[in-house]
Amino acid sequence: MPFAGKKLYDALVVGGGIAGIESALNLANNNLKVLLVEKDLTLGGKMIMLSKVFPTLDCSACITTPKISEVARHPNITILTNTNILQIEKQDKNYFKARIKEKARYVNISDCTGCQLCEEACPVVVPDQYQYDLVGRKAAYIPFNIASPRVASIDMDNCVLCGACEKACPTGCIDFTQEDKEYEIIAKTVIMATGFNLFDPLKIPRFSYGNSKNVITALQMERLLAPTRPYNHVLRPGDGQVPCNIAYVLCAGSRDLSVGNPICSQICCMYSIKQAQLLMGALPMADVTIYYINIRSFGKGFEEFYEQAKGMGVNFVKGKVGKITETDNGNLILWYEDINQGKVIEKKHDLVVLSVGVLANDEPKKLIQGWEKDEYSFAHQKDLFYTPSLSSIEGVFLAGTTSGPMDIPDSILSAGSAAMEAIRYVKQTSIDL
Amino acid sequence: MKQRIGVYICHCGGNISDYVDVEKVREAVAQNDGVLIAKTTMFACADSNQKGMVQDIKENQLDGVVVASCSPKLHEITFKAVVERAGLNKYNYVHANIREQVSWPHSDNKAGATQKAIQIVKAAIAKVRLSEAIEPLEVDTTQAVLVIGAGVAGMKAAISLSKMGTKVYLIEREPFIGGRIAQWDVLCLTNETGKELVSRLYTEIVSNKNIALYTGAQLVDCKGSIGNFTAKVKLSPRYVKETCIDKEILKKAINACPVEVPDEFNFGITKRRAIYHNFPAEYPQTAVIDMNSCTRCGKCTEICDKIDLNMKEEFLELKVGSILVATGFDPYTPNEGEFGYNVIDNVITLSQFKRLLAFSEPGKLQWHDKPVKNVAYIYCVGSRQVDGNNKYCSRYCCTATINTALKSNDKFPELNHFHFTRGIRTYGKQEQLYHNASKSGHVFFQSYEDDPCRVEHKNNKTTVKINDILTNRKELEVEADIVVLVTGMVPRSNNNISDILKLPRGRDNFFNEIHMKLRPVETVIDGITIAGACQGPKNVVESINSALSAAIKTYSFVGKDKLMVKPEVAEVTPDLCKWCDECTKACPFDAIFKNEQGVAQVNETVCKGCGMCLPVCPTNAIQLKTFSDIEIASMIDVLANEL
Amino acid sequence: MSTSENPRILVFSTVKISDPAIDMAGLLKLHYSSKVYTISVPCSSAVKPRWILRALEKDFDGVFIAADGTDCPYGESCTEKTGEIVKKTHQLMKERNIDPIRLKMAAICSVCSEPFIKQINNFSNTLLNLKTKE
């Protein structure tokens, strides 16, 4: 449902990734009026960018898009994309006041047909953040094909104001005079589904990320493997060659006090095993080696999935990678401490994937007064076992990775849990009013 | 006959189109009788394609739609909703499965896969051509829920549902509630104990008038379907009346009992009488007599007149709209001799060790009167089995063991800990516990997958030997005062719930959800949800999250007083019926009766559409909607007629 | 009866029990003959003998009923009832001079992907032998 300036809602859901989407659907299906706010141009969060998901190997888009589609047409859900929360304040009588800012898109959403003529016309090319900078995009652009809403937007930071897109647009929906709009809304309960940040491998210079083009992150590999992938083939970014000897470095930025992140990210082992399986399919001649400390395939069907990867010929090496250096032809030397032999060994690979981990997104701290975080900057769970989704603030509930690393099935269950508590809270506080 | 049919063939981003030539399929069906539009699409399920379909249907007044994509289990509902949004009846939609049943199993044979896809799509077109619009049926819903299992998952789900105003019947098979967590004592990442958590939940349950709690209550039969289940529950008596409040007399009565049996609460490492309390986690707070071990000697009744050995079991009939199953797990029981279990005296399981730590007085820990100093933990017992059937990881045990070991030192500072692992899996924030343990001097070994550690008992000494990964297969050994087998989770044994409710199990033998991400708490039986560790190993937080997810799903079934049910029911052609009674005998739901005209008639809201009545009719007078003779025959003809 | 390559088999599968197993066979990339087609019905004891006869009289070499067995969500009587249908159809097949071997039934549970492949391969071989004999 379009926003149309409506002020009162039962629930405000912050974040339009899989946890926010699942929460919103659960609330709306039980007749609560929901405002779903997403800071990005599209719903879907990180999940929609993935290739396939473990351990069932369903394509990620096949799981996300129907849910997004249901959210988009739900009569009880209002969606605001490209919108920031400025502040949420708890008021008396158990309701929340939120100030939100809908950023200018310079495109009138309701008139845009997603024809992409503006994209063709735009002369500006910048790295495409939705493809993790593997390829370029225009300044006038649609994030990606299965974006929701699938409409254009003008990236004003890079736009040269040439007006080419305006001329090309058949519906005249491009509007350079658009301005950011601020609104104030009231909600009885809030679900924070603000997700996580990826570890930035530039913080570990010895892995050569940023210096060697053929050292990439696992999220970049997701894009290379995805059905909507940039090169339509798995190629190494340095020179476009088909890689034939690929290494995965697990725990890149996780379980590592030296980068300030002592905890395990919970997902990297499994997504790396999944990518290895997909690579064996996409590049049947390639060797795939996974360097690990411990393989943590703990969920339903995960251990079996790990065994399956071993059976397919993925090479698992127990050893901690110390450094990665580049040779003249863009190949890489990987130095690791081999646990079996007790010494440092050098191995040559032509593509290295860093299995980067999950870091807390501590933005909520700036948005709500009374927000407490744990020692890793994830949301504090006030009553961990009795009400896992309860934040430090009564009436504010936590869905998905807001409270810690989680895989998709756990995020979905956590979203259901938060929605149940939020509905109960609304019902109980409404009686009290 | 539908003459304006739209057909959409999905690439599924390569999942289908890598093996099936979708363009060829499109060409092959585009000229089929009745087909107006035939298109291919990258993702049929994507919002943009859904919008495109709605537009196509409206602009071209399509009267039937076929989507050929993944299994109907995933997206048939999605596409039925699409055609409904465009104003078409959802029964004018037919789904063709060309992924799970074509592109994937025939990925070795692209030509064959393409040919099969063509036939399947043509058959779907043949069916949709004959399809008729049908309207859903409404049933009145019983606004009550049966929750099976009063462990933390079941209790939490019951509380949440009751707060939404739903009547909840919470049944527990054991005489006491709390499940495994009551026995677990220390929990991780919190100072709250299992007993405290259970106690909080129990207090809330007994003060809540919307929840009826029954202990010693076992589901014995269940009939009906979503909206209206009738569950039959057997209530075993406690044999101790609730009016028994004199604890001293009761204590004497218990002491008079001559029977001694292993105490399940302590996993058999202590004994109890046939009449017993369940200390320290006794909810409800009344003793009980275990009739399986009672000899009916009557000694206790002589002391306490509130004990009555002649109490009879009772049966309840509960009418509910939905059922939430939270029957939990059993700790794996090692086989005789597995790592010395039941053969070497000081080899016990983690569950037993946790109880030992809980009930032993602080100071010196003892096992069978010998002081315990060195504790060896052997991981993955009953999980990740190389030879056995339990291939899965039990998820909770690495963390639980390290946490138990760490916290044991608060009470027993002298304990040293040696962990014989297969790679520690303290995922997420739990990693901090592993870190703390390493820092506090716990010793960690890791065995090779094909070379487990060994427990030996010689000269009154128990040693654990391992060829350690971290020291390049060097054999290391530790002399242990007690060996703790870190046992995983297995589905509850003697759990007949799956037979009664017809719940399917997964490869790991736990109950199976429909889809881990799309419908993670629903089962193939409409109206029955699953929560907690009965679905697969989970820790407490994960169990509670799944319980609440199941609760909100359940609430969406019973929150309203009416539910829409499927109209795909059986239908009798009165002129053909000669009333022979065969169909009524075949119907498992008593949905067919003899009407005033003397012929068979189907009660549409009771009929579940199973079709068992179809083949038994001697005059072929019964048709099942959407599975009629002409529909099936048209599909057979198309599938048979390969070009 | 057609004589080209793999025998053509029509499987009557069930929506809730055997279909998931056949789907999972695909998910696990277990291969079987692409000449195997399914028509799914709510329950295996809903299959009318006339449907089976029609398939055999058209161009199918064999019909396989992937029965619910004891897992049937509609009740335990399913096994017996499906057995009854097979018996009745075998009788009708004899009357029409169709070799009863061309109709087979086996219970396929919701995770019986491998048993399904085994059953189908065995049935294929049986039908192939029958073809060569003829």
C-alpha cells in the first residue's frame, strides 16, 4: 500500500530484509496495521542478493520474491523504501512517536514503469553497490531486476544533471525538484529488524583485499553465482579468466580478537560450503579448497550438506590462513599453518574468497533512547530465555540478526517470535488504555 | 471449455532452463488448443512477473492459466493468488512441476527433460481447459488450541496464545511439567537456571484462566481437521489427592514405600520410590505414584489417607481448532559398551553429569564414593555418526558441555576439564564460552573423523586415548575420574503422536516442517504446527523462538470464528447412484449419508477430498472435484501421446 | 505397446506423501528415466481402475501406484483399500488380455526418494523384459 501520509499504525517495522518482511507479514495477517520502513531503494535486504540458500539449495530469489510480493500487495502493510528513521521516542500510554525521512528519489514512483530507458540514456557509470562493485551501473538506475519496488531512482551524488534521462522517460516521471520529506508517525509497538553489517576485509591488510583484484568477498561470489549475475559466468574480476583453483578463507574477521570480533558469525561455514557445491556445478573442472578452523554445520540438514560437499570433492583443509600475496599474473599465494603437519605451507590459487562474517549494525542505538547493546554491539536481549525478542525497551522487539548472528531459518523464526510478542503487547496495552 | 489460456514457463534463473529448453517448450505449447498466450519468464514468482500475469489476464480476458515452474508445494498458492487478484477463479489455474520432476532429476538428459516438460505442460493445459470455477467453503472454527507437551516450548506457546484470548488445553504426558529444561539446571549465556525458567512459566500458566493444564495426559486419538479437531486424551491419576497438604505425613508415607527404582529425573543415577516427589522441579507440587513400579502393597495408604490406589484413569474429549506439537527430544542413550557406557563404572552421559553436579553438595565432587578431579568429555556421542543412522549434528551439545564445565568450577573448583572433541561448534556469541574455557586451562583435543577416541579401563584406572589432530596423530591419553559422554538429541522414543496425527518425519527422524524458510512451523496436515526440539535439535532460545512462531501461525487459524476450507470434495451424481452403501463404508470421515431421495450424498464441510469413495462405487457415480474422470483422462491421453 | 527405448510409465502419486518423495529425488539429483510421468491425486486409494486401464490402453507400458501406505493422512485403511484397487484392476486387466505385471504398487513415504528410484528402475526393467519377450 502506498504511504499517502497516514499517521497512525499498530506496528512500525524497521528494516525490509527477510526478518522485517516476515515480521510484517505475521503482524498484518493477524490484522495489525503495519508501516514497514526500509532505508534502501528496495526491499529484500541481503537475502535477495544471494544465489541459492543452504541446505536446500532453493534459489534465494524464489523464497524472497513471493514474500516481498505478498508484503507489497497486503492491505494491512504500508511500505516506505529509501526512508530513514530519524528518531523513535516512547510516549506515555505505551505508544511510540517516530520521525522519519523519505529521501528524494527524483522519480515519481507511481508513474515509473521500470522501462529502463533512463538507464540507457544516462551517461554516468559508477560501481554498482548491488553487485558489490563487481560491475558498473548508471546514475539513473533500477537497483536490480527483482527489486521491489522495481522503479528507477537518480543517484544525486553522481548525477551530472545533464537531463538525458528526463528526455528519455516516456511517462515524464523524473522530477529533479523532488525534496526529502519528513513525517511523524505513531505506532503502538516497534519491531527492529535492522540486520547486520558485513565485516570489511580491508581491516586485515595481510589478506590483500583491495590490492589484489582476485581476492573477493563471499558476497561478491554470491553475485557471481546468482541467476541474475553480472557476467553470466563465474569469472575472476582481475582479468576475466575462468578460475580453476579457488580457495575459501573461513573466519575472515570472525573469531578474531585482533580485529575486535571474538565471536563466531554462524553462517560463513555453511554459505562457503554451499558456494563450493555451486562452484563444482558451475565449473566442473575447478578445484575448490576450504581453509577452516572448525566446520560448524550445526543446523537441521547442515551436517548432511557438509558431508555431501566432501563427497562431491570439495577439499577441506584444517588450517589458519596467515597471509595472501599476489604474483605477477594475478594468481595468489596463500600462506597457512597446516594443522596436520604443524608447519607453514604455501599454496597457489587463482581466486581467493574471503568468508567474511557478521558484525552488529548498531544504528538503532542512535535512533531510540534507552536502547542497550551487548558487548558485541548487538541488541541487548533483556529477558533472553523467557522473551528472546524483547529489547531493553518495553514494546520494542527484535527480529533477525539485530540481536546476533543468525542464518535465514533462524531469522525467520525469530521474526515470528518478535511478531507474536508484538501482537500480544498491542493487545495487552490496548486493554490498559 | 476454456479457450483463452495463458501459459508461463519459468527459467527459475537456470534451475530449469539449464536443462530444459524452455523456448522449445513454449513453441511446442503455444499452438495448443485454447492457448492464447505462451511466455517464458526468468522468475515466474517475482513480483514483476506476477504483475505482468495480472495484466495479461485482465487485458486478454484469460479464462485459464498454467505456470510451469517448481514443485506446486512451493508456489501453487502464490500463483492461485495471482489469478485471483486478476479476477479469475483460482481453480482455473493449474500448476506444472518442471523443476523437481523434470529439470533436476533429468539433468543428465536435456533432450528427454525438454520432451517431458512439453508433455507435462500440455497435460496441465488439457486439465485447465476443462477446469471449472469453484468457490471455497466456510467452516466454523473452534477457537481453542491443543498444545502437546509442557516443556519450555509448549508452555511458552500456550501462554502467548492464551494472552490473545484463545482457550488453550496444555497436555503433558509426564506427571510433572518442564520437560528437559527442568532437568538441565545451569543454562548458557545467562545466570537463570532451568528450574527458575520452568518455575516462571508454570506460575504464569496456573494463574491464567485461559489455560487448562493436564499432567499425566496422553493423546490417544484425534479426529477431524483444521478448524475442528476432536482430541481424545487419557488422564492417568496421581493416586495422591490434591487435598493432601500435610507434607510430613506424606514424607512418612513415601519413606514407607518398599520399592526402589531408578529416578528418571536424574537420568537413573539416583533411586526413587514408587511414590515420589519430583524435587527440585516439582510442578505441580504434588507427589505421584508410578503404577508401573508400585506393588500395591498399601503401606503408604496406611500412613496417609489422601492416597488412593483405586483412582481410575479418565478420558477427556477436547474440541479444538488447531494443534501445536511440542513434544521435545530424548538425550541419546549410548549402546552398551559405546565408549565404555554401562560397562565401565565411571562412564556417564552429559545429562547424568549435569544432574550429578546439580545435586552434589559444594566442595568435593564424588562419583560412587570416589573423589572426582579429572573430567574427560567425549563429544558427538550419538551425533554425526559415521556408522550409525544419526548423521546430523545435535547443535546444542558443544556449548552445553563447555558451559557446564565452566560453571562446575564455581561449585567444584578442583575439577580439571579435558575435552575430546570433533571440532568445537560454539556458534555465534557462544564462542565466548569456548574462548573462556581455553583461557581457564581447559584442554581441548580433536579426533579425526574416522578415528574416534577410545576409553579403556585397566588396573582400576580409566583412561581416554586419542590420536590428536592438533599434534599430528600423536597418541595422547588422559586418566579420568569420570568420563562424560556428550550425548546428542534424538526424537522422543515411544512417541505415538506422529501415528495419531499422521505427521511425517524427516531424514533425521524428527518431525518435518513443510519448508524450512517458506513455512517453517507448519506440517502437511493443515492446522497442525510443530515447535521446539521435536522438529530438530535446538537450544532454549531457538526453541522459544520456534514456539512463538508456531503460536502466531496457530493463532491465524483460530483467531477468527470462520475459516475457508478447500472445496475439492466428492460429489455424487444422484441419477447414477443405486445406494449400495459401499461409499459410506469407504469414507474415513463419515462424510457420506443416504439422503431423503434414497441416494448417497456428500456432506461438503466434513469431506476431506481424499477420494477413497471413488473406486468403490460400482456405478461410477462419484466424482472428486478437480480430479474428475474427464480431467484425469484428458491428462492421461496427453501424457500418453508423446510426439 | 510402444517399443522405443525406455518403457513409458505413468505414476499415480499422492499430493502429501509420495509427491514430496519424488520431488526430493529431484532435489537430490537422483536420476531416473524421463519417460516416467506423474499424475498426483489426494490419496492412492482414490485411483479408479478405469484410469489405470485407460493409461495402459493408450500408450503407457506400465502404471505405478506410489501409495501412501501407513503414512496416509486420511487414515490407516488406505493400504488395504489401495491393495483392493490393484486386485480389482488386475482382474480387469486379465479380462482384457493385459499382462497384470504392467500394474505395480508400492508404498512410497514422504522421504522415500531412493526407494522410489529403486522401484521405478526395477519396474522399468520388468517392463523392458516384457517388451523383448513380446
